[in-house]
Amino acid sequence: MTRILRALAVVFGTVAFLTLAALHPVLSQTDAWNNATWMNPWWLLALLAVPWMVWRMTLGADPRVPHLGLSTLAPLLIGPRGWRTRLRDVPGMLRGAALVFAIVALARPQNVLRGETAEERGIDIVIVLDLSGSMRAVMDSPKTAAVPAPRAARRPTRLDVAKEVIVDFVSRRKTDRMGVVVFGRAAFVLSPPTLDYALLTTLVQRMDLDVIDGNGTAIGDAVGTGVARLRRSTARSKAIILLTDGDSNAGAISPEYSAHLAKTQAVRVYTVQIGNGDEVDVQDGVDLFGQPRYVRANFPVNPELLKKMASDTGGEAFVANDQRALEESMHTILDRLEKSRIVAQAATMEDLFPRLVIPAVLLIVLEVLVRLVLVRRFP
């Protein structure tokens, strides 16, 4: 009977120490504990070992204490007893309560101090860039067009201007995945849609007319390749921006059928026609003194085809005769796109485990003091 009463005292004592030590951490932040999340919840399984540890330090300690054989215990039973003997189980209770706080702290509870829901706008875009021979044509800015450049100066080509505009276009993006397809007689993927704008910029800057066969303009193949890169996209808005200065005269897929493919995949095609088909200057080698030599040439365009491709897919057609018009076209396209919404959550987390470590340390200190001062037994 005495052993049962002692066991009950150990249980209630341990619970009492736990309750007293937890009053301040819990009452000071009740809402935080109600909404706490656990980073390492598997540590809570260690709580199953706490009862065994408490038993081993209290009732389980008796069999491990050295015994002295006596002929009779009657004088000891009726003799006076010190009050310290009633405190012999207190260190075990304190150790058990401290262990509970330490284990819960290792589970690392956290509280969301401030949750923010930010709505970011993003789309998947594939820029389809023409690398056919007609992109060698000179494309002066409005200022240089009014004042002819010196004969010794190399004037920017349509490709030079297009690359510069694309790089600027990419630098202004933040949440849009962008890819690039280049085409001449055939189409090639320069980069699939990506958020790595630095890599994309480097690849675009290295593009040259001689890297692929430019003896043709495969608009259908190029748009079809762009649609294929967007086919698995989960964005609600997908777009292809086609930059070309010629008419379709090569490839296995017709532009009309590529527009049909884009429509079936909910991809809008925005076309930018570079030039209007008039005669333009084209560099034709260099003269005896190494200076660029220019000749006049004409490259036919098909504005009706580009307008139809844009109209059939819900896009829009633009015409750019200089760098400023090309920049305005690109930014107008982006402004008119219906952007998909990506919900991003930002939260400030507060660790709650320090509020558990402090009671655990205080309980251990109290255990040491009880052993040294009251029970006078250590360890």
C-alpha cells in the first residue's frame, strides 16, 4: 500500500512541476501554441521514454541502493524519521519534467507571426526570332535615319536591333518564364522557357546569322516549335512573339497550320513585322580600304499572313520600321497579355523552442539544488 501511495505521489508531483513550469510559456502566447507547427515532430516519440526515466530515478532506484542485513528492524520502524526522506523522489520528478520540456523543444515548434499572400503576375513566353538572310538589312534608329551615318561606320542590322530589344525585354521581366526559338530554313530551340534570365541574355547576345542556314524563312516550323515548347505549360496565359522580316518560303509546316496548333493549345501569337518591304541598305562586303559597302535590296513581306496568324489565335500584329517602333511593339504586347496569377505566400516564422529550453534549464538547476541542499545526495 505504501508503495502505491508513493507511486501516485511521484505521478502527481511530476505533473505538478510540468504544469507550474508551463504556465508562463503557455499563458503568455496561447494563440501561438494553438497554431504552432512542428519542424521535427518525430522527436515527440521520445516522450514515451519519460515515464521509464522517472520510475528509474524514484521507485526503480530502491533495488540499486546497497542493503545492510540486520537481525531486526523494529527499532528503526518506531524510531523518528527525518523530513528529508519524504523529498527523495523530488529530484526524479524534476528531471522528468525537465526532460519533457527538452524533448518538446527538440521538436522545434514554430509560430507564424505574419502571413502575407502576394499575387504575382506571370506568363510563359516564347520569342521566335528570324535569322534568315534578310535580317542583314540595315535598321537605323529614327535619329540616325534623319542624319546618314558616315560611310566608315558599320550601321546596325535588323538582327542587331532585334537582339538589343530582346535583351532589354528580358531584363524587364521578373516572374515570366521565357524561351527563344530561332529559325531560317529550319527552326531550332535556343532555350526552353526558363527564369534564368542571365543565361537567356547570354544566348541571345551570341546569336549570329551564320549559325544556321538562313537561305529561307520557315515561319510555320518556327511557330510550331514554339507551340511544342509551350504544350506542357501549366500557365493560364501562353504567348509566342514572332519577329520576322520576310515571307514564309520554307519548312514542312504551313504558317496557317501552326496558327491552328497554337489555337488548340491556347497560345496567342503576336507578330512583329520588321520593315515594310521597301528597298533597304544591305552590307555587301567591304571596299579596298576595309570600309563596309552597302547596296540596295528588297525583301518581300506578307503582312496579311502575319495579321491572320495573330487574329486566329487572339493575338495582335505589329509593324516596326525602326528600333523605337520595335521596342514599343514588344512592350505593348506584354501590356496586353492576360497574365496568369501565381499565389505566393510569405510568412515570418518565430521559433518557440527557446520558451521551452528556459523552463528545462531551471528545472535541472532546481533538481541539483534539491539534491545538494535538501536530499543531500548527489548524484
